Amino acid sequence: MARGVPGGYRIWDNKARRWRGDHYELCPDELTDALNRRRDYATITALLERYRARKR
């Protein structure tokens, strides 16, 4: 699940009950949709890697 935090968005892992991944200033729509609707971890991981690479 994507949640808004000061300065952007973070990803909350309900199963592990902790924040997952990096802090994102902008949360792309396709990543938000994948996090909040589907539970396809392969898609979520691929999107996270793509957006993490864009930050660098």
C-alpha cells in the first residue's frame, strides 16, 4: 500500500508491518495501482527497480 508521508510517498508492507523500499518524492500511477489493487509481487518489484533507477 502506498501512503503519503511528509515530502512524498512510502510503501507500507502490511504483512511485515514495516516500511518497504525507498522514500519517493513522486509516486507514479502504475506503481500506486500495483500496490493498492493487485498482489503481483513480480510486477511490484519490477516497477520499484525501474523507479529506483530513475532516481539515480
